[in-house]
Amino acid sequence: MSESASSGVQGMSVATAFAGMRSVAPVVFRAGCPDCRGRFELAAGALRLAIGASSRTTFYSFTCPECGAAVRKPAGERIVELLTGGGVRTLKLHSTL
């Protein structure tokens, strides 16, 4: 970064830096329960994502808000991208050889 580009940043206030930013609506994900066949929306905090070494060990999970069942579903690349981008907590699984 050049001297001229960084010198203007030092005098910038927090209010100026965040001017024009809007409130962001919380991300919700549509999901379904295979047990009770319920369909609902879940906040990012209600989901967990586990990323394993293969597609068989990469999945997301949640508790069904309607029947209380523990639900685990496979997560392909696109699902992983959407969930991580939406703020879902992620656990990286390590293989044990």
C-alpha cells in the first residue's frame, strides 16, 4: 500500500467508515424433517456443518423444531458454500489413520 493511500485512513472515524451501511437481515435456511415431513425455516445458529475428508463425511445437522428429531443430511459443495456464507458454525473433521 502506498503512503498516500494509507494516510487518509488514519484520520477516518468509525461513523465515517460505516456511513451508508444498512442493517442486514438475519439469514434463514429452509429445511425439512424426514421423520415428521415438517417444513420450516431455521436461523444459522440452529444448524451445524461438519466438513470431513470426503462427501460421505460432510454433512449438516439440526434438531427438528416440530418433532424434536435429530436430523443429519449430506452437504455437497454448494450446500457447504451456502451454509458457511450464511454464518453456520462449522466443524472440520480430521481423519484418524
